[in-house]
Amino acid sequence: MSYTHRPGTSFSRQLDAEWARLRTSRRSLRTVGAWADRRSAGLLADAVTGIRDLDDLLVAIRSGDEDALLAQLIDLARTEELAARIVVQRILPGLTAGSRRYRDYADDTDPVEVVVASAWIAIRQFDTARRRRHIAASLISDAVFQAFRRPLRRRSATEVPRSPDHFTRDSCDTLAEHPFLELASVVREARLAGVPDGDLQLIRDLAGAESPRMVASSRQVTARTIRNHRDRAVSRIRAALDAAA
């Protein structure tokens, strides 16, 4: 089973070509095989012993104790670049999906390139002692936030306030062209109108995530709970903006 990724961007094709070289190269396999001898190898030792293809390690991660294996790789990634690259390959589909909606905000830069660069930073900064569950989803969320949502949040501070009816309008030129800037403006207006921070943060999290299920995983609740909270948050935002109009 191959774990090359096949989206249409040129950078994604470069990543595929790189992985195709890495996954069976002697140097890569020697490096990974040596991890089995580390005192702290744990579950990773079984996954890399006798390995002949790095795709086999990705299979082991997905089919085994994924959080434990990813945590060990992230700890290794502080000194082993290949460990970080393997983690990137594991979360690449989620990174690609999470970056698609931000294509209009990356100028001429491939958004996949932007989010993968942020993923390397997210991996190096990830606290495996504190964040032990849903590691793949958390890394994707961290990378998307660093790459796109944080810059948009900074930009939203200078946005010109818009009419509250933009939130419920089915279509408008500005919304169609710049949906996330529009959302940032709506969230800003809702905050000024007194909507609780918890409701606004949920809307931000949903805007930056691949799906409500990803937000549910990061919050350790069900997707149904997230959808219910989202509906209540939207109702409160609408009511607050109507009252402020």
C-alpha cells in the first residue's frame, strides 16, 4: 500500500516524488532501523524492526496505537529530520484538505506549501507530555492555524465593520470573494455585541478545521455535540447582531 499523496499542486507532486525516494532508500531505512535500539523506542521499536519500506511504518501507525507512535516520532523529530518527515507524510492528506479553503489568501504561493512549512514548526513545538490524544488531528489544526488563521485574525483587527445582515445573507460579492475576511468581521461584530467568547471560538475552530469531526476530536466530544453547540452559537450570534442593528 502506497502512501504517496496525489493532489494537483506542483508542491504536492514534489512531496510525492520526495517520499517515493525516501521510503525505500538505504539511508532512510538504516536511520529508521537504528531507532529500534534506542532505550526509549517502546512501541516504535516493533514498528521499525526489519523495515523495508517507510510506507509499512505508516501502516503500523494507522493500524496500531497511533497516538503513542506519533508521540515517539515527534520526540525523535527534535533531533531527527526524517522522523518529522514521516509525521508530515502521515498528516499530509489532512493538511492538503485544510489548506484548500485558503487558496485565495496565499497570493501566488501554493497553500499546501504554506501549511506544510507550518506543520514542520507545529511538529517541533508539539508538547507530547501534555497533548497525548488525537495527535494527528491536533497537528493539522495547529498547522492550519499557524499558516492561515493567525494571519487572518491579525488582519481582522483592521477590518471595516459591516452590516449585521451579512451573516445571514445568502450571497453577496464580498462574501463570495473573501469569505474568511467576512467571517472575521462578523465575529468581531458579535464580540462587540456581547456574544460569549466560547461561542466565537467554536466558530473560529470550525472555520479552520477540515470538518466538525476534527473539532470534536480536539475537544474530546462527539461530532453531534459540536453540531449542537454550533447551532446554538449561530443562534446567539444572529440574535446579538439583530439586536445591535
